[in-house]
Amino acid sequence: MTSSSSPSQDTKRLAHAYPEGLRADALMEEDVAWSHEIDGERDGDQFDRSERAALRRVVGLSTELEDVTEVEYRQLRLERVVLVGVWTTGTAQDADNSLAELAALAETAGALVLDGVIQRRDKPDAATYIGSGKALELRDIVLESGADTVICDGELSPGQLIQLEDVVKVKVIDRTALILDIFAQHAKSREGKAQVALAQMQYMLPRLRGWGQSLSRQMGGGRGGLATRGPGETKIETDRRRIREKMAKMRREIAEMKTGREIKRQERRRNKVPSVAIAGYTNAGKSSLLNRLTGAGVLVENALFATLDPTVRRAETPSGRLYTLADTVGFVRHLPHHLVEAFRSTMEEVGDSDLILHVVDGSHPNPEEQLAAVREVIRDVGATDVPEIVVINKADAADPLVLQRLLRVEKRSIAVSARTGRGIDELLALIDNDLPRPSVEIEALVPYTHGKLVARAHTEGEVISEEHTAEGTLLKVRVHEELAADLAPYTPLSAA
């Protein structure tokens, strides 16, 4: 086969020259891999191979401002970053969406996004993440844009981090480090700060760098002597040991704080108060929904991971049943496993709840991907058996066709708008219907001297009817077994 022959002629000749089993291997050769005459109608327009292998710029990511004074002000406090992604699976739109999310994360962390590029590869390069040639091209982009940081859309190994920095000559961080930085900025409670600190130390431990043997200490102590003149413990080994000690101390502190959370949870269980957990993708509107349902006054901001610390508020169904509503930390695609482990005690609110309100952003370009990412984390914390209602938020800004598609695919779902109040009444009715109900239905005539029992029936049970008579309060209620035993002496059957 010569390079002068046409692709269609080569393809015809292959049919005769190769047996059936070898023809597939031969078709993988570059000259006959694809031809316009044969494959054009089926596959449509194809990218040129050189374009397919090149770094592809993603437009619309730059957040540089036009006003000169504002630009000068922001340059004083913001890092100027270039984003780099490796597109291994999915469509080009998926890759663009992933890099756009990375740009939103970078802005939330306080960076100025200058440019974004994507490399098409089967898998990330083991040495420099994007390959040595593309790393040199990235260095030129960094020099041209004046960036001081490169952010990679993936988790880099320590070796990849060092080698890519050696080529581009500026600081390189990965998606995990970026998310950890955002969590460190937004954590407000003592437990939240401890959890973030633990996750950061877990991430940094294998990535410590030092001067090595030049900072080693003498092996022995005291007066010295034979076999005491050695490299000893290097500075980096000392740092690692101290970090491990801090991590052990942090785990103990988190375990102590977890005890306090567990005591509160047990108190709610003892009082038979049902619990509802709000889970969902970051910036899907969980805090807005909590504020709309309970008036909690939690911070609401159009930023990723604006609220990290869990908030538990008391709420009431339309029928008068009390329950607790817990706002949990937001999730994101490829949530670092360090954070999942560190925030496990917080995420237990989801696993211990009676109902999950899974909030998804209906105006997002790919809400199905958000649903899948959150359900993966829910699986990790062992909450797959908890009933779930999919709450499609931002219905006022969403495409009606997307809403129809989600409502059709997700059988237990409802479209709402936490901003305008649309669908909130229907959501409350769904919560009322899906919360576990007390198991015992009882009718009792409670004397007025035992008003505490009536109050407990209202707070712990479901009052079907209530009538005030001369002898006392006639109640028909649905309650749990413990309260039913306390009300048993006042039932008509007991009185008889």
C-alpha cells in the first residue's frame, strides 16, 4: 500500500488482500482509517487529526474586567489563572461544562480567570498531565497572558505537580486543592474548620517538598561517638511526622464534636421528631429553600460552597406535624475523597434522616449530571435506603422542556422556585405525606389536670380530632407506642 493511492481504493483492496479477522487491524492504519466517500454520511464532518490533538481554547471563561481602575484593584488581591482540562470521555460539551465549573470554582476562591484550554487524550499523561509538548504550549500561553497560576481540572499526583511546574515555571494546583481552599475560606464553625484542616493535611502529606539531606539532623545525641554520624531524620521527615501528629489530634477533636451532634440527634429520636435532610449540588439553592420553608435566615449567595456548616431548623407540616429540616454541605463532581471522609460526621445528617430533599438546579446545562454526582456521595455515606424527593429548583429560570424531561424521568419529583415561592405549598404537602407516621391510633379522654399529655400528643403525634368536654380533652390521635401507653389509662375502654 503506497501513500499515493486513494483511501477508497485502499479500502476496496483490503477486502481482497486480508482475511476477515485481519481486516479490522488493517483498517486502523492511518491512510484507511476514515474516508469521506464511505463514512461521510454516517459520521458527518470530522475534525482534522492535528486539531483533534491540539490544545483547544474554551471561549467565554475570562473574567477580566474592562474598567481600568477596577482591574488594577483586583490585580492587587486576585491570582491570575489559566485553566487546563483533559478531555478523556464524553462529548466536547461535557468537557466545556467541566472547565466552566472549574472557572466558577476559581472565581469563588478569588482568582481572575484569564484563559482556559482543553487537551483531548485517552488518559492524562503520567508525567505532566497533558504531555510534554502540550506543557510547552501551555507555558507560552502562561507567558502571553501574564498568569501566575495554572489550575488543572483533575487531581494531580505529586510527580505530575512537580514536573508540570518545572515546565510552565509558575505555581500549579489541581481541582482538589482549589476546592479545599474554598472550604477553608467559607468554614465558620469550629467543627467545620477542623474538618477542613484535616482534609488539607491529608492532601498535603504526600505532596510535601523539602531540601532533603541538606537539612538532615545528626542521628545520635549527647556526646556523639561511633555510629552516630549519619543523615538522621531529614527536615521533610520531621514535617511529615508533625503533620501526622496534628492529624491524629484533629481526628480526636472531631470525634468529640461528633458526640455532641449525636446527643442532639438522639434527643430528636427520643422525642420522635422526624427529620428531613436537604442535599444537592453546590449552588443549587439548598439554603434558599431552607429559608423559604423555615425562615432560617441562612446566608444565600450566588457562589459555590457559600455555606458549609450544617443548619438544623424546626419546621411544621400543613397538618401541624413537627419535623426538623437540615441543610447539608453542597456536593460537586469529583468531590475530593479527603473531604468526604472529613465531613462524614456532618453528612451523617443525610444518612440518619427520614426523608431526603434532593435539590437540583433546573437551569443548569446538565442537571442529570448533578443528580448522578450527588447520588454517588449519598451512596458513599450509606443513605441509599432513605426515601428521596427530587426538588427541581430555579423553575422560574429553567427551560420548560428541561423541566418536563426531569419530571418525566424522576418519578418522585416536583418543580419549585425558592425565589418566587412557586411550588412550595405542593412541596410541603409532599413532605407531609412522605414523613413516617406514628404507628398507633388511639382515642382518649385526658383530664384537664394532665395537660402535658395533650401537649405531647401535639408535638410527638398527629392529632386527628380534638374536643373539649366537661370531663377533659377528648383526643383522637395517631402516636408512637410510648405515648400510646401513657394515654391508655384514659381510653374509653380503660374507663369502662
